Amino acid sequence: MTNSLVPPTVEAHAEARRKFPFGSAPRFFVALLFGLLWLVPVWWSPRFVPAIFLWDALALAAWLFDFLQLPAPSQLEARRIWTAPLQLSDPVSVTIEIRNSGRIPIHVTLIDEVPVAVRNTVPVLTAHVPAAGHARVIYDILPRERGDIKFGNLFLRYRTSFGFAERWAVVALAQTIRILPALAQARSHALYLTRSRQIEMEK
């Protein structure tokens, strides 16, 4: 098996996804729900109404602070790494590496755009990427069709450990991969035919 049969590694920097590539993480909504507890004293006295607006303002300020800590998409880089050729009915592992050149560690959710010819479900993975560091995650595929198939982009959703704001990004990792026939089976079949031919000639 030659290394030329191994698909090439692809890499790219992340880019902002959509026109407004950001959102709120779960803890922000939890903070807003806790703010509803102020409705209890408000029921007894309207003078507590300003406390509700103050609480919401503090939650929004915390969200903005957290958002400003997040690295920009351009500070993230991803690679899709292959270590073996893709052969029919032969399981293969795919490695995704995320590099963070920002100054804040992040929690990342990764969704790789994988064709159904190799996997029934879209892989959804999570990773903790340190500041100025990298992390790797692995998922498995099982090729079921021969020929060329197309892997798509990698989608990222990441936040800090504070967990109020999050960013959305996409990494252009689209590439075409060739699924080879099961070479071991083909070789075994060829040996069987050769041996059968030799037996016939001996007879």
C-alpha cells in the first residue's frame, strides 16, 4: 500500500458563519430565568420592578464581556487528517485538529459534513482547545460505495468556560475522496484464480 493512496490533509482558517455569527450559550438563559425570581417580591411591592431591569442589564453586560473574550474566527484553524486509504467495507478513522491562536481557552462543538456513503449520521464532536494550543478529535467512517465522494465543510460553535456567549464559524475543508475497491479481497481473489488456472493446467 503506497502513501499516494492516502487522501491529502486539508486545512483552512475559520470564517464567520452567517451575517450575525454569534449567539447565547445556555448559562445566559439560566441567568435570565433566575431574574424571573424578582417577580415574587414585585407581586408584593412595585418598588422592586427596577431590580428586574437591573438584573437583566447585568446579564447582558456579562454576555458582552464574555463575547469580547472569544477569539475571532480567523484565530481558529482546522485540519482534516487521513492516515489510511479509503477502501470499500473497511473502517477508517478521520482526525480533526483544531488550533486556537487566541489567548482564551475555548470549548468547541464540531460538525463535519460527511456523505451518507460512508456514515449514516453526521459526526458531532466536542473538544477543549487551550489558548495558543490545539486539540484533536476522531470519528469513524465505513465506506459502502466505490468511486469519488465529497466531504464538505466543518462547522464550529465555540464558547469560553464562562458560558454566556458563543460564536459560529465554518472552515472550508471540502474535498473529494476516492473510495477504492477492497484491495485485500481483490488480491485474494486474484491468487485464487491464478491457483485454479495452475491446477487446470496440471490436470
